[in-house]
Amino acid sequence: MFFLSLSFVQADDCGDYCTIDFELEVEVNEPNVIQLTPNRDLMYDRSYYRVDGQAQVYDAPNGNPTRIIDNGFNYVTILTVVDGWVQINSNEWIQSEFMTDTNYVNSSYTGVLLPAEGLDYPMAWILVNMYPSPAPGANPSEAFDFLPRYTRVNIYEIVVVDGEEWYMVAPQQWVHQFHVAKLRPLETIPEDVDTDIWVSINLYEQVVIAYEGTTPIFATLTSTGLPRWPTFEGTFHIYYRNPREYMSWGVVGDDYYSLEEVPWTMFFDGDIALHGTFWHDGFGYRQSHGCVNMTITDSNWLFEWSADVRDFTVEGSPDLSVHVYSSGDYDN
């Protein structure tokens, strides 16, 4: 147990400055959650390669050309590598010089199971490798322990400086709200949610939460759509599921992408889906063309957890409700 006496400057509504002193009792612990174990059997049951530039596809090594993979954001899963050639599908081969092994990008980050009794304190994930600051608004200090990206922290106190929140994560250790993703469970079920289990997607915090009724049971970081390709707010239902889905979209030379075997896909708004991601480790920041990216482990957990929500014996029974919203305003 720690007892603090804090003094800091806050220029809000008390003239040029004001000094606030208070004593705060804090018990510093890890958040009372259970982290999922990375499912390496699923993460590495395929080999993921990036296609660099435009690539000719052949029916065999040194065989006949069959098609061209255009320039774009293109990833394939491979079957074998033989003498300078990579097999991507049955009777489809590409020269190795056009391919880059990207299995190292496949993220081992995972979300957390939440306790039925609730969290001891509000929780957040650190989003950047950083040192905490000794006071709200102060510069980071190497006098404190380094906080790696994806570290989970409790939030013991919140202070507003210049209209922005600072979180106390340990005695005299503060982090700016823009450097963390805060877990903000909804206290009531949104009006249009009509399934007993459902998920929320907070675009501001980049956090997905799974609920059983009003009880949050699982939470993780996500990456939703970039400003050019937004993830739209609203309440939806999963309308199509597939453990492995081919995804392609866009204009060659601009925003074209082609992704083979995207894992654990659940479409809910047109071409927008919740799904696993093997091509980046940027969870907690917007990255996508509108889809809701998660790690392979997390997307598999969500897929399996919600697999039986639809009652096929009842006509019109809905699949999983998906509520997309934003808890704050963010800059584009």
C-alpha cells in the first residue's frame, strides 16, 4: 500500500495556475484479468508471405504463365519452397525473388478474460514503448521502469491537463491518454442489441469487448478503418462466417489489396468484418480498409465463443450483435 502527497499545476479555471494537493492511498497490482495464451498452433499452421510488386504466376517452376498478381498490398499463404520457386496454390508458383517471408509479423499479443466480479480498477494497455512521467503534463523520466508496448496497467487516478486526461498507473507515475487504450465497458446494453451475447467496438479506444448480457467477459485491442476507409458506427449482426476467407478490393495503383486465407472472418456491415490478422502488429491504432483487425488468437476466441449464438431452429434468429461506437472524438 502506498500513500502519496501530490502537487501539480493545472491551468483550467483558477487563473494563471493553481496547485492541488491531496493524499491518495494506492495499492499497486497487476490488473485482475487472465491473458489468453497465444495459440501458436493456429498462428503458424500456415506460412504467410508478402508479394513484392507485380508478380507473374506460373503453373509449375519454369512452367507456363497463368495469371498476374498486380501491384498492391498482397499476401499469400504458401505450400512449399523449391529451388527459387514458391508454391502458393495447387499448380500456382511464383519466383522467390518476388516474395518475402512475413511470419515474424504474426503478433503474439492477446486479449484478456475479465473477472465476473469486475475489475479492481479501470484498466488500460500501453500503446507505445515509454517511460512514465513524474507528474501530469511532465516529460517522461528514465527514473521509472520502462513500460513496453502492450503492458497492462491499472488506472488509479485521472487528472485533466489542458483538456486531456493523464492517468496515474503507479505512485507518482503518469501517462497521457493518447499513449494508452483504456478499457471502457458499456454499462447498459444498446437499444438495438437483440442477442444475449454481443460485442462492442470502441473506435476511439480501439478496443473490442465481448459481453454476456451486461457483463463484459473478454476484451482486446483492435485496428479499425483508417479515415479514408472508415469503420461505420451503428448496430449490426454477423451475417456470414468463414474460418478462412479470401479478401480483395480496391484499384490497382491506388488502394488495391489481395489477402489469401484471412482467418476467422465474421462479416457484419457489407464488406466489413471482424477477422484475424497476420500482416501487422499495430493493434490499438487504426490500420485497415474498414475491417476490425484482431490477432489470430483473439479472433479465433471470438469466433468460437459466438459460434452457437444463432438458433437455426427459429426462422429469422439473429447472429451475434455488433455495436460500433466511439467514446470520444479523435483527429483524422
